[in-house]
Amino acid sequence: MTCPETQGSLVDLLYEELDAERRAAVVEHLGGCRGCCERWDDLRALSAVADRWAAPPPPRGIAERALARVTAERAREVETSWGEWPVVALQHLLGFLLAGAVAASASLLLVAGGAHEGETPLKLGLVGAAWAALYGAAGCLTQHPRYRRLALAALVATGLSVVLAPVLSVPALVEVCRRWLEAAQASPLLNAALVLAGLLHTAAPVFVSSAAVGRARASEVAGDSLRLAGVYGVLLAPSVYLQCQALTLGLTAPWVAGVVLGSWLGSIGGVSVAARRRRAAA
């Protein structure tokens, strides 16, 4: 048995973790204490045996068996999840379709004010049904871990555009451009103004929404911008259709070109801002 003077110090001495003064005191004590000296010899012998010990090689085929076990467990999990998937997916789909129908109804009420007054209920119903399906699909996309924020940004941008529709309706903006330029319908200057107006009309909402909601990495800015512009453009298509159908093709074409360009440029700007914000936070 060790003495109180060396309690806990022999192990520290073995691993050379004592300072010079304490080491000298323990060594001096070992020279005159038989019990501590025997304990010290046992510790050194045990350490020598441990140093010579080598771990036995793993059993042959252990990696293959471990991989097979993990694969089998993953297959059971996938089988279980697929067994439950139809019910869960159906519940989510119905919920998103219902929410999409509500959003489409509100959008129609807002956008129809700037559309042609002669709209038939059948046409509005078809547009509303298509809009509800698009909203529902975007809602389902929010459940995807990779595209959740992208879909949310597209939905928010579409909501902003729809809310602004009664204030900044396409026919009204086109008429302002026409009167301001005092030009004919086919004037290149008027077409340029319509492209610019369409660009600003769609770029601002998607820029604000993607900058606030987005969380893209710097390496994903280009791809996420293109995806966001596509989803946003598809969601906004019913609104553009309702507001532009009263216009001639010569006025509609430059406006739609501006809408497409604005969706893309606004997405790039907003996603880039979100990526810089994420990098700064990291």
C-alpha cells in the first residue's frame, strides 16, 4: 500500500507529469519506503506489459458484415417509410391544394381589377384552378429540405406582385408609357420602356423576398437564381395572362420579355445578397 505522501504521485511519476521539486521528493521517499517501492515496481512492470501488448487483427469479413447490416437496416427503413408514404403524402397534398385554392381566390380578386372587365366566369375559373394547382405544387416544394427556402421566396415574391397588381396594373402602366412617350404602338422607344417597366415590375418583389428568405451558398448562387426565377415566373404566369390579354401582341411581347428578364435579374441579386449575408454570419 502506498503512503499518503505518494498518493496519486506514482502514476504521475511513471508518465513524467511531476514538476522537478515534487519528482525529487517522491524519488527520495521511494528510497526509504519499502511499500511504495514495491508499488512502484508493480506499476513499471504493468506499464511494460501494456507497451508490449498489440491489438489483435479484426475478424475477417467484419467490414462486409457491417456494411451488409447497415444496408439491410436502411432497406427496412425505406420500406417502412414507403409503406406510410401514400397516406402522409396525400394528407400534405390535400392541405397544400386547399391552401393553394385560398391563395388563388385571393389572387384573382386582386388581379381581376386590372384585367379586362369582360372576363367570363369560366375563364376565370380555369385560371383560378390552374393557379391553385401551382400554389399547391410550390407549397409541396417547401417540404423539400434543399428547395424549402427557394419555394418560400418564390411564394413571397408572387404574393408581393399580386398585392401590387391593383396599384400597378399592367394595362395602366402600358397606358402611362404610351402617353408619356407620345409614340405609336410599334415604336422602339415604347418597346424599350415596356421591357424596362416589366423588368422593374417583377424584379423588385423577387429581389426583396429572396434577399430576406434565401440562404444559398456562394457556390450555389447561379443555380438557385435560375431555379427561383423559374418557379417565380410560373407562379406569376396567371397574373401576367390576366393583365396582358387585353393588350395587343405588340405591347404584350416586350412586357413579357421584361417580366422574364426581371425575374432572372431580381433572383440573382436577391440570392447573391442572401449568400453574402450567410457568409458574413458564418
